[in-house]
Amino acid sequence: MRIVVEQSAARWYMRELDLTSGDHLRIFVRLGGSGSVQPGFSLGVMKDTPRNPGLHQVVEGITFYMEEDNLWYLEEKDLYLRFNDHEDDILMEIG
């Protein structure tokens, strides 16, 4: 189980969330939304300080992470953050 962040996705987050090298971006489970893995739940993101990270990857100086207590959402699979240049948006895929 791991987080895989494309460099272009990291740059998109830096631009859209005004992040700079050294910042941390938490990926968390939230109630509702259109997640495809766990019915009734989806993933959100926010700039935050890690407390008990279970997974992380550093790209462009930004630490993308999920807290240990949110890893159940992935069902032992990998999380991919990809940039969709046609829609200028992020695709979160689990596989």
C-alpha cells in the first residue's frame, strides 16, 4: 500500500492550494461524495501537520500523506494522484 503522486499533480496542488516546498497535504476520508471504493465515503485533501502518518510520499518538496487511522479506505491498495490536463483537475485512483 502506497501513495503515488505524479509530479504534474503535485504542481497542480501547489498552484491551487498555494503550497510551497516543506508543506504537508493530508489526504483524508470524509463522509459523502462520490468515492468508488467505500460506499458513502470519499477522499478530501487539506494542508495540515502530520500526527500519525501511515503513508507518505514527497514530491516537489510537498509531503502527501494519509494518517494511519484512514488507511482502511484503501483496502490494502495503492492510491494514485494524477493530473488530468484536459480538465485541469486531479484524478484520485485506487488500484
